[in-house]
Amino acid sequence: MRLNVQDCLQISDLAKKLGITARTIRLYEQMGLVDPPRRTDGGIRVYDQDDVLRFKFILKVKELGLSLAEMQELAQIYKEHREPDKIMPRLVELLEFHLAGIRHKVTQLQSLEKDIVAYRQRILDAYPHGFPAGPQSEAESVK
């Protein structure tokens, strides 16, 4: 098969463009996150603009916190329908799930912040005239 490679990137060029390694690209291919690349007559992997967009999508959802298993699920939906719009309802569900987890963590961190502030204040209230000189205070005064 003759392939017009003028508008295509080789794996090293794609890796550089995306800021990832060629090994990561091959891993995503092995995991089925993207289709196997087309190859030149010499067997060199080549990627077109659609491939670039697909990898950018994968990197974005990874950045947003989706697991590799969740990404594989989305890839499977895409393979079955070959329409990006078909994955959107599931993607929204996954993002909502991750958003709920983040909101829960934020709530926990805000509670921890309040506890730390209150505990710090109790310590300061217990020493209204400052802390007694100790080894750390003496070392700081030498500076």
C-alpha cells in the first residue's frame, strides 16, 4: 500500500509534538486506546492529524483524572460506533464521578485546615508571652 506521508508524523515527531515518549505512544496502542498506526512500505509508523487529535484527547482525559481502564472503556465505545459523540454521555458520567471525588477531598481538606488553625491558636493562646527559649530558638538567634 502506498501511503502519502507528507502530512504524517513519525512516532518520534508525534512524541515530541505531544510531550510524551514514543514508549507511551506504543503503550497506548497496545492497550487499545488508539488504533494501530498506519505504516509505510518500510514499516515505519506514521500518524495523521486525526491520530494527533486522538492522542490529545487521551492526554486530556488522563490529565482530568480518568484511569487507564476508564480510557479503555471510552476507546471501546468509540471502536463500536466510530463517532466521537457516542462516547460523550459516558465521558460526562466519568467526569461527574471524578468531580464528586474532588469535591469530597476539598471538603476534607477545608475541615483539616480549620482543625490546624484551631490547634495552632490553642498553642499560641497557651503561650501568651511567647515560647520559652529552647534549642531551636537559640539556633535561630545565632543567625
